[in-house]
Amino acid sequence: MKIYGQSSRRTRRILGVTLVSLLSFAAACGGGSSSDETSAPTETEAPTDSGAPATDAPAEETPVAGGTLRVGLEADVDGLNPTASALAVAGLTMASAVFDPLFTFDVDGNAVPYLAESIEPSADFMVWTMTLRAGVVFHDGTPLTTDAVIKQFEITRNDPLVGLAVKPYYPETDAVVKIDDLTMEFHPLDASQYFPTALTAQLGYIASPTWLDALAADPTLEQAPVGTGPFQFDSRTEDSVTRFVRNDNWWGTDIIGPTYLDAIEFFPVPDPDTRTEMIQNGELDLLHTTDTNQFQTYRDDPKLTTSIDENGEEYFLMINTAKAPFDDIRVRQALALATDRQGYYDLFNAGEGIMADQMFTPDSQYFNPDVKQDGNDPAAAAALVAEYCGENPVDADGKAQCTDGKVNMEYQWSGPSVIATRIADFYNENWKASFNVTFDEQNQQMHIQEAALGVYNVVGWRQFGAENPGDDRVWLECRNIGGISLNWPRYCDEARDALIKEIANPASPDERVGLIQELVQNLHDSYAYIFMTHSSWAIVNTDKVQGNCDRKSPDGNALVCSTNGRMYFQSTWLSS
């Protein structure tokens, strides 16, 4: 068996812990923000390291079957359809219960086969031959075959939102070619030595073709997914609870091991304070959060186990560069200069995590020491705004871009969340000397949709953090700009695109490091992002939750416990 991937994108920092102390194990998605801000939907989100098994049972305990695990999530999703739904962290967590991926990540950051049995590249990395495991069936009894994978691929490719992450990277015809019932060839447009990493999450979560056919006639079935996973759908009330029950016919039982839980119930709770109250009151068994103000509370509670990771995604302010006034780089730079980054960290991070200048932490091989995020210079910001407003009081349509010598702008965030609203107020205090700021709070689904449509000025956002940094190209390339865009800032740079192609297929690992450091500089120079903090995700559970880190692949590889705030449940069990 071959594995594809690379050593972790960041150096791991593992600290020994007791049940009430801190474990740093890599897997994040929140930029160190205490706001539980939005994570962009992605099929390439990936882990860093599972770390020590903080939630594993003591050696003398034996896993027991039964019980319902209650999980608190930061948001709900519009549906659980991997071909069409915008599956951010919460959606991917729910999806991991009902769908199995073609590939997944081991603890060393390698993409290893799961539903797939093997994959082999051509010498030029332009053709990848993948073979599926035999004997896998979906929850409705439909067999997993090449035809099922191709059907899902084509439906996904043609979806108006999720297809944006797929369509630009494959030919219009023969993107996936059937060899036999279990074997197929992928024909990507670009050579990449790291292709399997793209099949580790949403693009690799395979749904029943029978269900997909039924879904075409009845869109409400998006709420009742059918996969091959260890749990199957039972019931769902949007914005309330989604329930899955154990799949007693799971294909992996004899190969990987038994599934212990009777059921999992997912509760979307956007406000992190409320999530904390629920787990302390016994209403939840497990939660995830990026609210760093709560971390010490968790550590101080002897009934809770807390695992912290600060090495995944970054939290930043993201700017729409295609829409006035921020189509002018002076205004983008002025916003950066007007932002009190240190004040933000001091007020909202409670001493947790680290500030971010770029998409890599200082201990990463890809970190560029020459890149420093602008900020904390309101006088320089005011000078740039005065220059812009003097030249551009109105846009081409006669709409006022400035009022009283200040730039007019809107700031949007995902809620409802008390802490996110406090953060918006903090930004307004930073910006009001040079900007007239209006607010817009949206639920996570609408927040993502408006970013994709370009209906925003500035948003709070979480992104990047892929185990293979090349997979973050979907957010950066010109080809992903359109009426609906995954290049959210709508910033096009053909030189950047050429650099990204080199990163996917470097002559050597050392060359790749240098190319990625060039990309870091390019991102800084665009002023499309104002980096704030490196994500700090906490996975918090009561002392009866066991076995989270006992996951393994069909070939026996130890797998990550958590991925950028996403959680997995096949090996989880509840003690009495």
C-alpha cells in the first residue's frame, strides 16, 4: 500500500496533560478568535497531529457498547449533502458520522486509503488510478462501485457552489473514467504530487447513488443523508438536533473494529457561552469551540477533558477587493493599519494562542520571517483614507464612498453570538476615526453564501490550514472567481497562479518550501487579508467520553483524533 501526503505542515508541540490540564495536538480552524467565526466550506481541510490520547480510556478499562453521545456544535448547516451543501466545520463533523471518506489522514499527515483500497499515479502525476474496497454497501443496501463515485463526482462538479471547488480542476469530459466496477482513473487538469489529499473530506465523502437519484426529485432529502458510515440517519430538526444511530451493518466492523455508541445527537449552539453552560449542566457530553475566554474554565473543571490545538486555520479579516471602496489597495491597507491587532489579542484571546502575521506559525518550515502583518498605526491609516476620499468621493454609479472624510463600509460576521458582537464593537472603535462602519450579523449559511456572491465589504473569517498547503489554492486562484466565487476576496493575480502550480509539483521538497514562502509574501502584498490570530480550537468532553483517539484505517494506520475542529466518532464509547 502506498500513502501520499507529507510531514505535518507545522511542527507539533505535544504537552503531557492530566484530565484538567492542557493538551496541544494539531487540528484547528478558527484563527485563535474567541468569536467562533466562520470557516469556509472545503473538501481539503486536514489535520496536523492527533497528539497524545487525552480522551482515551485508561488501559484497564474495556470499551462498552451503548449510550447516546450529545455533541454541541458552533452552527447548523443548510443540509448534509456532500454534493451541494456548504459543509463548514459543524457540517463536516456531522458528515463524518454518516459518510466514510475515500482517503483520510494518519497521525503523520499522510493521506491513507479508507473507502479506497489503493491509488497509483502516472509518472507525470496527470493520471491517478484508484481502486475501491470490495464489499462496501451504503445504508440503503446499494453497493459502492465506480459508477457510484463517478455519479457523485459529476453531480458535485455541476453544483453552483460546491462545484466551484471541483470544476476548474478537471476536463469537461472524461474527468473520471471507469476501468471496471471497482477501478477508475482521475484525470486532473494540473499535475500534483499530492492529489489524494483532496479526497479526504467533502469531495471524498461518497453518498448512495440511489439517494442522490431520489434527492433530485425531492430536495428535502438533503436533510436525511445516506452514506456508508458507522452511523446512519435517524432524524433531524434544523437548528435544533440531528440524530444518527449505529449502523449495525457497517462494512468496517470486521476490518477496523466495532462502533460502540447507540446514537449521536448533534446540537447547533452558535453562542459559545451557552455551549459551556450546557456541558457543565450535563446537557452535552462533548463540544468544540474557538472561544479562548472559556479555555481556563474548562481546565479548572475536574469533570472535563480539554484538548487545545492552535496550529490549524487562521482567523483574519477578509476584504472584497472587487467592490468599491476596497477595490483600491490604499483603502485595504488603511483598514489594516487602523486595526489594533495587539489590543484584539489582549482583549479576546485571554492569553491563549498566538498572533498571526501569515498563514503559518513561526515553527513551520513554510513560515516567512520577512512577512509582518500591518496594524496599529491609525495615523498612517488616516493619511491613506484622506488621499482616497479626496480622489473618490463617489463611485462610478454616483454612490458615496466617503462621508465626512471617512470611508463608508460594512462589517459582517456569523452569529448570533455575544462575543462576536463584542468583537464587532471593538473593530468599530479601531476604525471609526477613518471609517463609517455599519454592521451585518448573519447566520453561518447566509454568511458563507454572501461571501461567495461577493455581497460584502469586510468579514470575519477562518480559513487556510490544509495539511497540504497546496490544497488552499481553491481560495486563491483566478479560475475560482465568478458570479459565485471560492476566491472570496475576488483577487486575481496570474503570477500567484503560476506560483501555485509550481507548489503542486515541485522539483524537490526544499524548492517547495521556498515557493510557499513566496506565496506567503504574495498574500501579504495583496492586502486582501488582515491576519489576526492562529486558530485555537478546544475539543472538550466530560469524563465519560472515551476512545476518541483509537481511530485507525482499514490498513491499521493510526488516524487523527480531530481535524481543524472536526470530530470523529467511530471509536468513541461512553463509560458508566
